[in-house]
Amino acid sequence: MSYSDTVSFIFKRSKAIIGGIRLDASLREVHTSSATVTENPIEGGKPIADNVILQPKVLQIDGVISDAPLSIFQFEQFIAGLGTIFGQSSRSMDAYQSLLKLQEDRIPFAVVTGLRSYENMILENLSVTRSASVGRALSFTASLKQIEFAYSRILPEENYSEDNQNRGAGPVNRGNVPTEEIAIVDAPQDAAQFDELAFLQQ
């Protein structure tokens, strides 16, 4: 089976959308979901697990975007692809620039596959393969990772007690406070001087 026949066969069954960019075919998808178990050693025994941390979802797609899509609902894009005959930009090259922009913008986007959909995805790596068998089509491998966000919330002022408000207060100006004079006595050099000093202090 030729490359074009393979694309045509898979194209009818599997499509994906990466950040609004519709692929003509998803030749291969690898969905990775993993978790990390944290362990602590104990005396005289095996390590015990105390937590499980879910790792970000990872997706790898081997996709194809051609200058002449095969589906009927993309007929308008096919007409636009004919502009390559007259030296205009091609559909595959436009898709390549759009994928690069997704990566450069660093803004999370959605990814839709035949297996599941993802939110807050980032394009970590984009590899493009050019060969005679591919022709002018865009054959690429995209590695994507899902990211999580930490949100902060500011509580209204009335939710703080007076004690909490004063706890972080700065230094207080107490004005001029007189200091007390402290008599400094040299330490005794031997036991006789120590006994004499103790007698005078009685």
C-alpha cells in the first residue's frame, strides 16, 4: 500500500484537532497517563508509600496535513489549496506556520482526538519529516503535555480579624525612651577578690 493509500485509509477513520488546526490524518497517537508514588524508608523494613502524585498527561501525534484534503466538508480548503499552482501559500505550509505559532505563543489550547479530548495542552516538540514519498504534504510528529495552573484568591478585608491584621504590621514609633545606666564591674581575678566583692554587695 502506497503512502497516499495509507493516508486515505486512515484519514477516513481518525482525525485530530490541535489548537483549532484540523489534521487530515492521525497516523499514530500515543496517550500517556502516569503517576509517581512517593516513598519513605522505615527502620528495619521496606519503604512505605505516603502519597501518589498524578503526572501531567502527555500526548504524541504523528499527523498529516496535505494541500488537497480528501473529505468533502473540506472542499473549500481544497479550492484554496489550488492557489499553490499560482505561487500562493499552500495549505500544508499554512498549517506548519500555525503549529509553530501555537508553540511560540505558549498559550494552552485544546486537543481533540478519537480517544479523548485534552484541555490546557502545550506543544513541547514539533518534528517535520520531508521526503519524496510525502511530497508537498506536511508530515509531522507533535509532542504535547498538559499543564496545571495554581490559582490564588484575595479574601475581603472584613474576613481578617484585628489580630491577623496587626500580626504583619511594621515597627511602632514609641518616641524617645530614656535608657537606664548599668554599672559595669570588672570580673574578680581570684577567689579572694570574689569574696570581697560579695561582702561589699551585702
